[in-house]
Amino acid sequence: AAVRAFAREVVTEASLTARLQPEALALLRWAGERSVPVVVVSASPLAVVEAAVGCLPGPQPQIIAMAPYEEGGVLLPKVRPPMPYGPGKAEALRARFGPVPILAALGDSGFDGEMLAMARHPLAVRPKESLRRRAPEIANLCELSP
């Protein structure tokens, strides 16, 4: 509870809502209007992702993030597999949902490559150079414009 409260405080103080990307918000709005399920997959700690996702308008997405083991209310220095980092993002999606089709995936880093490759519509959002280098590996990768 203390970690979640701290994460909410940090997200609030950092004015995260001012940094939300309009092109991604438009897709979230589109999905919400059509009841399309949305999943946020992040290599960040679960408490931080929960706090950040809580700032999003509309229906709250499901979350896959780095989730620590917990014992007696104490977080342990060990993360539950599969770790949603790099290729683990695709593995975590398959572990949670099985072999369902992925309509779209959004990513900004080369570490998102495997997850983006799973989607019918892989979308680069303000891509870093590492994703630009991997673009030839990802069929139909499109870049969203701000």
C-alpha cells in the first residue's frame, strides 16, 4: 500500500497527464468507444504503471508490468515471470491471453519489437532510434504522427 501511494504521489507531482501523447490518447478513445480491450504492457514496476494508467481518461486498461513477489505486505527483490521486458513483452501477452489476435500494438523502443510484430497493426509512437533500426523486422510498422 505504501509503494502504491508513493507511486501515485510521484505520478501526480510529475504532472504525468501533461505528458500524455495525443496520438495515443486518440487510439484509447477509439478503443473505448468500441469496447475494444486495451492492455498496457510495460517493463516499469506495477505500482508505477497502475498510478500512471489511473490518469488515463475512459475505461481503465488491463496492465502487464514488472510485478514483485510479496510476502506479508513486504515486496521481495524478485519479479514474477514472465518479465515484460524486450521479448518478454510478447511472452507476457501470450501467457495472459493465449494465442488471441492482437489488433494493434504501440511501442517506442527496439525493446518493443517482438510485441509490435505480434500485432496486425504495429504502431511506432515517437520512436527512438533503436526502434527505427528494427523497423525492417516488423511487417507493416507505421509511425503515428503527433
